[in-house]
Amino acid sequence: MRIAVISDTHMPRRAGIPGACLDRLRAADAIVHAGDWSDAATLAVLRSLGPPLVAVHGNVEDREVRAALPPTAELAAAGVRIGVIHDAGPEAGRLARMRRRFPGTAGVVFGHSHIPLHQVADDGFFILNPGSPTDRRRSPHHTMAEVEVTADAPPRVAFWRLDDPAGPLDPGLVRR
């Protein structure tokens, strides 16, 4: 199962979601959005793409988005559970804190910083921030992530650069 992961779209303040991102979202088996949509129109766009959507609200949402989405969620895929939250808190202790917050999950997706991050514990538990497809802030590229989940292997994570030209993100640009 392939899960497309985005966060921090901040629409409509930012330009539209890049075509390369929309293509990956449509082709996924599921979509995860880790908050900071800003408006309900973006939520409607993602819901209309086809794959099931698992989403949380962030800290800058309009009232309608906040009412429509929970602060945390979980996705079950191929027997693997993944938690979703917008703000995972300070960097220090984040991995252990997310493990405690989402017991029994293989990992946690979060947003808020707009910085691509993939950190994995010795036992395989991971935390993942996809960056942002629309608001790169301090990152050199607009980004998203994909998580490939199978029942017989640990989840595999890939990051995608959405700028022109779009393509795989240089692994050296992902915080570990």
C-alpha cells in the first residue's frame, strides 16, 4: 500500500498545490495530511482526488476545518498503524514522546516545521515530516513524502521534490 503524505499547505495564502504533488496524491492508495490546511476548500480538493484521506487540523485553520478534523488520527494499512498529529513538539525527545503518544503504532507523521524529516529508532519506530508542497520556508524545495507499507517488511519512506523539475529529493536534504 502506498500512502502519499503532505502537510502545511496553508491555502489559499500560498499558491496552488503543485501538479506533481496532485499526481502522486491521485495515484496513492491513501492520503495523509498532517494539518495547517488553513481553509475548507483545500480539504474539499483533497477529498475529491479519490484515495481515502486521513487528516488532522493544525494550528492555523479556519473554523470550518477545525470542526471537520480531529487533532490526532491513525491510519491502518497492511496491518501497520501510523499516527498523525500536526505539532510533535520540540526536537529534543520527539521520537520517544511520539512513541508514548501513539502506542502500538509503527510510526507517526507530523507537520508544523515545513522541514522534511525522517528519524528511525533502533527497533524501526519512525517519525516523519513530509515538509510542505506549497510553503518551503527554510527548506530548499517544496516537498512531500510517500510511505510504502507491506505486511512483511518495515515501512519504506521516500521524499519527493515538487519544484520544477520534480523528482526524488536528495537524501542529504532530509533531516535524520
